[in-house]
Amino acid sequence: MCQCRLAKIPKNHIACSMLVWNHLKKVADILGKTIDQLKHQLLSKYLVSELKHPTIKMIAI
């Protein structure tokens, strides 16, 4: 069940998702990769960066 209060919220989400997919497709084509390869590469770089230098410090309580 959707928790959206306004009908335009899901429409905006779908529109944003389509824009991102189109951009990823263009970049993937330029690099000669698939969208899945590109996403995996981006997420891998982000994960490695966060593990080396976390942006949110975790403290034990």
C-alpha cells in the first residue's frame, strides 16, 4: 500500500526514475557497458570509499 498523500508524488518518482535510467543508459553506451555493470561499478566504488573513510561515524553506546 502506498503511503503517498498526493497523487503527484508517485508520478514525480516515476518521472525521476525514468530520467535516471535514460542518463545511465547514455553513459553505459558511451563506456561500452551495460547499465547493470555501470551501477555495480558505481556502487562498488562508493562502498569501498565508505569503508575506508565513513561519512557517518558509528560509536558504541
